[in-house]
Amino acid sequence: AQLLLLHGPNLNLLGTREPEVYGHATLADIDADLEARAAAAGHALESLQSNAEHVLVNRIQAARGDGTAFILINPAAFTHTSVALRDALAAVAIPFIEIHLSNPHTREPFRQHSYFSDKAVGVVCGFGADSYRYALDAALRRLPAAA
Ligand code: DQA
């Protein structure tokens, strides 16, 4: 099956961005790790990072017609602001898992509300880059076996 991994704003800076909060893995490390794990399970994973809300909205809309079976998304700061991304995910009705490197519930009050969590299959947060692995494992268990 096709899986889509989406990363929101500032995640292009992973590795150097507040490493005490977000760890030392780069976005390229995370993408390569998940692509390899998905491929080993007989699936295909495509990833996209954008700092622009409309690019992510457009990619989610396109997922409806391109065979995407599951979406993994770290909406980053858009977690706390974006009705548009929430609406796009609801519109395409593709199951998704919300991912965070940090545990937003231990942080500033404005990070404790998510526009995504109540629509997500599940939420994985607080495990650094491992959050992505755990989310991929959960998605793979919910996909039909590779053909
Ligand atoms: C984040 C948490 C968000 O609050 C923050 O705006 C981010 C990253 C995380 O992965 O921990 O950019 O989504």
C-alpha cells in the first residue's frame, strides 16, 4: 500500500533546531528510516515537508486520488492553529496518525490543544524520532498485507 508522511513547518531544521527538545536526528534521517521500514514490509512511503500550509493542504487533497491508504503527519506548529489541515484530512477521509517528537502536554499551554487528535486513529508523542517509528508500526498493522 501507499503511505504518506507529512511534516509541518520548521521540521526541515531538525538536527539543529532546539536539539534538547527535538533530538539530533535530521529530517532526512527520519524519512530514510521510515522509507526503508515501509519497503521492508512490502509497502511504499512518500514523504513531504513544507513550511506552507497550502502545500500540505494540496498534498492531502491529492492523496484522495493517488491511492494513499494511510497518512502519518507531524503538523508541527500547525497542530495548534490549522483548521484548514484538519478539514483537508476530514475531506479525504484517509486514516491518519498524529506524531510529535516532543510531548506537547508537558510544554506551554498553547501546545496542549490539537486540531487533529480527535480525528486521528491515534497520537504518538514524546519519543523523539522513535515517535515516527511507533506510528509507522501502528499504521502497518492496520494495512492489508502487501500483495
Ligand atoms: C512538534 C510540537 C509542536 O508544538 C511544535 O510546534 C513543533 C514540533 C513536535 O514534533 O514535538 O514544531 O510537533
